[in-house]
Amino acid sequence: MATGELAGKTALVTGASSGIGRAFAQLLAARGANLVVVARRQAELDRLAAEVTAKHQVKVEVIALDLSNPAAPAELHARTEGAGTAIDILINNAGFGTHQYFLEQPWDKVREQLQLNMISLTELSHRFGAAMAQRGRGHLLNVASIGAYTPCPTYATYSAGKAYVRDFTEALAHELAPRGVRVCCLCPGGTESEFHQVAGQTVPGWMRAVAFMSADKCARIGLRALFGWRRNVVSGISNKIGMWFLRFIPRRMIVWIGARSMGQPRLAAPAAPAAPAAPAAKADGA
């Protein structure tokens, strides 16, 4: 039987198959919480469930679901709260970025990213936040990024989406605090995960060694902030200092810094559109 300060509570973690999401699930289970783990990859979720069940004797429900599908948040709510499983802790971690110039990305991929990173996160916050507010208790953590502070060429929609997540979460935290629901936004910097591989960005080994944080440490920072009534937290001292200094830098330079930091994507920037050709003369009688 599970023991710990979260024994008897149930935590739902999205994007739990790897990286920060997996670390969140492991840490919550270690504190006694039962889990609902959600991601697209059934096999990875099954391995996670077997691991935490054996180690911490908690209950784990696996739900393989693609949250970039607009119908998925309602389905997830129906399979948990709607089926009688009260969610005490929601970790909205699922998301992805694409390291590429905006116009070189297929629109369907851009739409999928916006749906997952913003719309699905917001709908899950709405559905599960309402149930928590009705019970007068609960915890909700939305994962953003330090990209929320920096408009970033080659991650234009990703950084803009994370700025939305940060602003939305802080506003929601203010609204729900009187109703007993703690809401927090976590803004990680470089973290050891599959993010850059999925995004198509090659990160130099020296940068990973110097600037990247482990997923476990990042998740610990997020949980400490969530249970400590913080509304927003940037992971890591160097990231905190960097984001603080941005307030003294001209906006145009911040964009330049973002572009330099991310480097060139694998494909060249789209060429400027050619000038339209002169219309062909019509044949007589046309």
C-alpha cells in the first residue's frame, strides 16, 4: 500500500512517456500519489506503469491518447472525472516544438502544435480546474518554457505559445486561489529530454554538458513551486538570472539573442517571393 504525503490522491500527467513528464510521474508516485499517465506511446507508458507500481505500490492507469486531436481533452476528462476518478493534481506537460522557419513548416504541423501546446492545455485546465474548484481543493501545473520570455525565430509559434501558457496560468492562479486550487507555471530551460530530437535541432555536446538540467531536477523544481503556492517558476539559477536581465534589454535585441541562441535550422530560410509576371496578352476574341 502506498505511503507518503500524497497517499490517496490521484495525479494526471500528460506527456508522461519520456523526459520531464516521466520524471513528474515518478516523483509523484514516490510521494504516494496514484497516477493516470497519458501520452501517445502505449509501450512507453506501460513500462513506466510497471516501474512505479513495483517500486512505490501505487495504482497507475495508462491512457494512450494523442492530445493534439481536438477531441482528446473531452475524451480524457470522460475517462477520468467522468468515470468517477477524481483528479487531485493535473500536470499539463505534453507539448512539442519544431526548429524551423515558420514558412517552411507545413501548416498542418503548425496547427497540431498550437492545438497541443495551447488549446488542449487550456481545455484540460478548464475541465479539470472546474472539478477541483467545485471540491474546493486541487493542484494544477502547466509547463511552459523560458521561451515564454523570448520571441524566438525558428521557434516562432512555440515561444509565442509558451508566452500564452505563462500569462494564462498566472491569471488562472489568481482566479482559483480563493477556491482552494493552487495553479503554477513551470518555465524550464534546456533539459535532458527528447524535445530537441523531436524538434529536429542538433544541440552541441558541450552545451548539453554546461547548460542542460536533468528532467528529474526540473520536475522537482516544478513540484516544489506548485506545492509551495508559487504562481510561476523558472528552473535553474542561470535561467532565472538570464530572464531577469531581459527586462533591461531592448525588445529588438531580445529577438536577435533568441535567433543566435537557437542557431540555424537544417533547411535554408525561404527565399523572398518572386515578383509576379506580367499578364499574358489575350488572344483576339478572348
